[in-house]
Amino acid sequence: MKSVVNKVDLKSETYPVVKASLDHLVLFTSPGSGVCLNGDSKNWPFVGSYSEAWSESLYTVFTGSVTLSND
């Protein structure tokens, strides 16, 4: 059995970066600043919500894909 662990050095993280919480994604453009990419249409944060006070420590780097459209 073989195991390989790749660690991500979060201190060297570059922006922009998409991060995920339990219920939404945020495109961080700088530390703590960014825009919500998806979410519930009835509860904040709404898609497009911008903030300079996201608690970035509550998010993990999102490694999936995001498709944006004007639909």
C-alpha cells in the first residue's frame, strides 16, 4: 500500500480564489473580499453579494468547477 499526501500551503495562496462554505461559494479577490457565486435565493448571501468582510477562515478552497451564464 502506498500513500501520497500533497499539502497546500495556505499562506502562499494567490488571489483570485474560489472557496466553499457549507451552503455557498465565494470568489475571493483579496483577503476577506469577494463576491458570492451561488446561494439560496431567499437567504443572504445572494448570488452577486459583494463583501469586504467575509470570514475567510470559514471557507475551504473549492477544487470543482463553476459555470457562469446569463440565464
